[in-house]
Amino acid sequence: MLELSNPKVIRDLLARHKLSPQKALGQNFITNPALCPRMAEEGGAMSGVGALEIGPGLGVLTAELAKRCDKVTAVEIDRGLLPLLSETLSDFSNVNILHADLLKLDLGEVVRDAFGSLPVIVCANLPYYITTPILMHLLESGVSFQSITVMMQKETAQRICAPLPSRGAGAITVSIAWRAQAKILFDVSRGSFLPAPDVDSAVIQLIPRVNPPYPVADESTLFAVIRHAFAQRRKTLLNCLSNGFFLPKDVVTQILETAEIPPQTRAEALDLAAFARLANAMSNMV
């Protein structure tokens, strides 16, 4: 089998298939030989499990997943990589490459067709430019993934995994925390890729929640509250929610009082319980 993390092998493969890394698709190929085995192991790849991968690239992580899991389905948007992947993964009969845009897929249907009754993990090196939409698509899909282990830009990883409440938290922190427990597994230097990106990376793991952490009357209201609360980070909740929901400040003040939150509080000072109270108070008032 080819050494898919060897820079010379990568260059030869790309040249033979007349390909080059597509910057628009966030393609940075992994050259650190220890990285993908570690991702697969810490991501829960093992016998009796199916793995969904997003953006297999040259297939280096795909191969590590295929060595450990019963079945692997890798979703690749770049048609040009399909012949190359057929070559690099030819030793594995348990791998299926699906040419598609993940964000346009019905993941429930994909998982049922690909894995049947197998428990499923997600393990992937995500394109930096589309990390957040992919994570939310996975978490909102209704699929009961055992875990989601993904590599991304380090700064994004730190924001997603920031504690609540904290100054490092943002709308994405709260939105993901509502649906999953998130933690950083390990950092990855920019020198682990070809071409090397301008930033360092990190591997994080999400464990999706079976049930919401707190009861809310309407989740769409909750996520609207989260979005508007962080829209202008320097402003108070009173101003952010008044502007975001087009409500008079006296109405928003009453909503905040019902939720037991001082009007001058900023979004970064709230935990999940406070956001749930605020969403419920908002649902009862508007």
C-alpha cells in the first residue's frame, strides 16, 4: 500500500492524475504519518462500527478507518479525486466513496443505506472554510452519531470548545453545546500538511446529546436568541435582543427579568440554563 502521508508519494500521485490542491475547496493533504492513526483511534474506529468521513482527500485517514471499522463511507465533493481514490483505496473492500456535497445530502438516508444497523462515528479533516455549516448539518441531521471527531482551524476549535460562560464563547459555542459535549483532543501544527496552511489546527470531538440539556418551548426561538445575543458582542442583551427581534426595550427588559437576567448582561456571561430561560421567556412574550 502507498505511503499516503509521504510528500513525495503525494506529489507523484497528484502529478500522475494531473491534479493540484484546490485552494477553493480547502485541500491541504496530511503529511504527518502519526496523525490519522491517532484520529481514528481516538475517534472510536473499531470493529462493529461504521465510519462516515467528509473530504477524504487522498484517502490517508480513510485507510486508517477502513483498517479498523466494518464499513466506511467517504463523501468527496471533488470529482477529480475520484479516480485517485479508487487507486489509493483499492486494497479495501469495505470503503464506499460517495461523490456529493455533504450539505445537500439527507444524512439519515445516507447512514441507513450505508451502515444499516451499525453504530456510526464521524471522523474527518474538515475544510476550514466550511467547518461550522458541516458541524451544524451533522448535529441537526437527526442521526444518532456515536461521536464526531474532526480536525479544523485551531482558533475555530477553541471557540467551539470554549467553556460557558466565558469571553471566548460565541454563538457557535452555545449552538453546538446545546446539541453536543465538545472537547479538544490535541493540536496539529501547520507543518503536518502539504501545502502547509497559514494557521495551526486542532482535532476536537463532539459527543451528541440524546436529549436537550434543558427544556425549551421552541428550539427555533432558542437559536434565534443565541444568534441575536452574540450579533453585537460589545452590546448588552437588552440592546442586542431589542435590535434583533425589533422589540421595544421595555418589552425586552420584562423578558430578561422573567428569565432572571439583568438587562445590562452580555451574551458571553450566560450559560446554557440561562439561554434556555431566556428562550422560554421570549416564547411566552412574543
